[in-house]
Amino acid sequence: MCQKCGYKKPGKHNPADDAKKINHPKKEVITVIGKEDDVRTMPIQEIACPKCGNNTAYFWQVQTRGGDEGSTLFFRCTKCDFTFRQYT
């Protein structure tokens, strides 16, 4: 039986089968804020853009790692639209 999804191979159970690898489909990558999304309604913070040096960017926060770890702050430059992140 798969510990991750609970899949059981049909037929008689053989404990040796538990050691066989079951390939799970890769998780789909979800873009929370796409390049074409309008971020002008988001809050702005003073932070230097690593691409153009502008000092203001829109920002939003996403839980990209485990629940027991800090979330990730994403920034999009108000001048060149470059998106960058900062782990918290």
C-alpha cells in the first residue's frame, strides 16, 4: 500500500510489494499572480528592485513551503514589472 495516497494493488496482498515504487503524477505548478495580472490595487513597499534599482514595489505573501515554515514575500517593481521574492 502506498503511504502517500493509500493506493492498494488489486489481488492478494504481498508485503514485499509494499517496497515497490509507485510513480505519482507531478504536482501542477500554480502561478498565484501572473505577469499579466493587474497588481496596481496591491499594497506598495519601499524596496530596491534588483533589476532596475527603482525603490518601490507591489507586494503579496504566499505560503510556498510547509505550514511550519515562514511564508514568501513576492514583489513586483512599479517601474519595470520585474517580480522577485524574499523568504521570511
